[in-house]
Amino acid sequence: MTAANDFNYKVALASGLRDLQAGRLRQAEEQFRYLIAHFPALGGGYRGLAKVFVEQDDRAAALTTLRAGAASLAKGGDRSGSITLLNEAIPLGPSDAAVHRHLAAALELAGDHAGAVAEQRRFAHAAISAGDRESALREIRYALTAGGEDPGLVSIAVECGLPVQGFSDGAGVGSVGNASAEPVAPEPAHNWAPVPAADPVPAEPRRSIFAGPVAAPRTPVPAPTPPDPMSAPPPVESTDDRPEESADERA
């Protein structure tokens, strides 16, 4: 990022945060959307816009914004920033499978296996607390299928009361929950939804320093077209009003 771009980013971010703290949500939203449009690989715009949506009691839009931001940062190579946004999205959707799976995968790619296992444990407890035991079992089974018979993952299944059979004798991941069942294919993660669009704001007319709105520019009056000499009417022959002279007078 050039110095000029860095300056513009910081100015817009600071302005948006000031508007947000002052309760000027529409102005803050405009600033954060500007940041997302012009600096999609930086997290400030996504984080700020999510806060605006939270203030508007639209937690679903805030969650969608953070997920989209995490995807954009990961695409730009900022895995650490992506993980940060996903962690911030968890309170908005503790049992959101897309946030969970992308966060666990990002932690594994970053070399943080313990963090990935901790995320599996967090999601399993959150899903069970929400009454979605099947999602907890599905995600643990998927993690075991992808990562092998990891003791940490097996312990999550045990502590959550999920049926686990055969791991002590090497029966494999297919025995989680049902000894004769095949590993359950994971459900596709939700697509990253675009940031919700803002309602169009009608532009206010500019005002003169003297009075009301500036009048519309006047249409210039076309200059008169000079007459075409070729199209002018033929000259009128002059007539003499004097009486014709007689022959005697001419003599």
C-alpha cells in the first residue's frame, strides 16, 4: 500500500469510528462501505460495518459481513486477519457451521493444531447447547475423517456424550456414532454472502452561499444564423412614379 493509500484508509476509518461513536450510523456506514470498496484486503471496513449492523439490531447482516471480510482477507494472503474476523463472528453465531469450519481450517493451515481442536470443542458444545446434536456429531466426524484419529478430537466426542466405538482397537473413524456406518460426508459450507447493500441515499441539492438551491444552468441562446446570400429573394426593380414625358416635351 502506498503512503497516500495508507493515509486515505486511516482517515476514512477514523471518520467512520467517530460517526459510529456519535450515533451517526448512516454516515458511519458510508465510510465503512467506502473502505470495503477501496481496501478489500484490510479488515477495518468489515469490522466497522459489522458494528453498525449490530447497533441496528441486525446480527445476521453483521455475521455475513464478517464472514465476507474473512474470505476477502484470506484471498489476499492475510490469514491472521481472516482468523481475527472469524473469531469476532463467533459471538454473533456460536453455532454457525460456516464460521466454525473456516476457522478450524484456517487455524490448521496456520499450524495451530491445538487451536483447531479447541474450535472443534467449542462448536460441539455450542451445537449441543442449541439442541443440534447432529451438527456436533457431523463436524467431529468430518474432523476425524480429515485429520485422522486425533486423541483430542476423540476426547471431544467422549466429553460431549457422543457415541464413539472402536478407536481403542483401531476400528477407524467410521465407527464414530455407528460402528457400521460410513463416514458422513460434510455438508458444503455456506457460500460467502456479499455485504448487504445499503439503501440509496437521495442526493441533496447544492446550496448557494446567498440563497436557496443553486439554479439549474441556463441553456445558452443560440446565435442568430446569418442569411444565405444565395437564398435571398431577387431584388425588386425600382419604379419611377413620375409621369411619362410626351413627345412634344421631349422635343
